[in-house]
Amino acid sequence: MKSINLLPAVEQKELRLQFLVQKLSRFWFWIIGSLVVFFALTLATRFYLERMITDTQSQIEQNKTLLNSADYKDLQNQIQLLNKNIKEIKNLQSQHYYWSNALVQLANLVPADMQLNQVHFDRSTGQIDVNGQAVTRESVLTFWSNVIKSDYFKNINFPLANLERAKYPDFTYKFYVNPDKFKTE
């Protein structure tokens, strides 16, 4: 259906411009209104998130204070010590090789003027690595001689570097246990 506009052409043009202005006004009103609502929601969300962050940070600080308290530290240290002890007990039970006997025999072979800084036992190969320091070169040779004569150890590796210094020489030995002597109590 066609509508007939009997207004003069100038007024028809003005009427069309008024409709266009009304449509543009509504359009910009909705755009600006939407932007205002969007910014309001954005600001509200920002304030809410900032409040949540400060609340979370205060809870973190409270928890840090609790975790740093002496009671909690003592409890944590006790738990770590207990876990370490349990781990050592399980390790000893799983590797029941009677290393204490080997350690006693090794201690009997060490001269009085010699100290062992590091002793490493390898259960899978039966290898023992010994590092230390002696007062004299003769002590290093005495230890080497004692290990060779012992029925408990075999295949001693004696590097010549052990004899480089006459006083306070550092030494390193590598030798193997005789498994028949240590597997049974």
C-alpha cells in the first residue's frame, strides 16, 4: 500500500529530515547509553576484582604468618625429620647387605693419624670409594697395606697421586668388598 503525501516538496523534505534526525538521535542515544552501561559494568567489575584481590592478599598474609609461626615451623621440622628417618629405615631394610660389618672392618684398617672424609658404598657392585687425608705418606701406605692383607676387601686401586706429598697428603682409594664375608651375619 502506497501512502500519499500531499505536502509541498519543501515540507516533505523537512519531514524526511525530521524522521532522519529522530532515527539518528535514537541511534546515538542507544549507542551512548550502551557505552555508559558498559563502562559502569566495567568499573563495577574492576572494583569487585580489586576488592577480591585485596581480600585474597590479606588471606595470603594471614596464612604466611601462620606458616611462619614457631609452632608450625617446629611441627614442619618434626615431620621432615620423621620422613627422613622413615626413608632411611626403608633404605636400610631394602639394602640389607650388612654394611655395618664392612664399615667396622674398614675402621679397623685405618691408621690413627689418618682421617676419612668420604666413604661411598655401592651395593650393586660392592665397590667402596674412600677419600681422606693423612698426616704422612707412610700412613697412606699403611692403609693400602692393611686393605690388601684383609680378607674382607679385594682389588684395591692405588693411584700414585696419593703419594705426591710427604706431609698431609690427600688420598683416594677404590676397592671392592668380598661379598662372601658380608652377606651373612
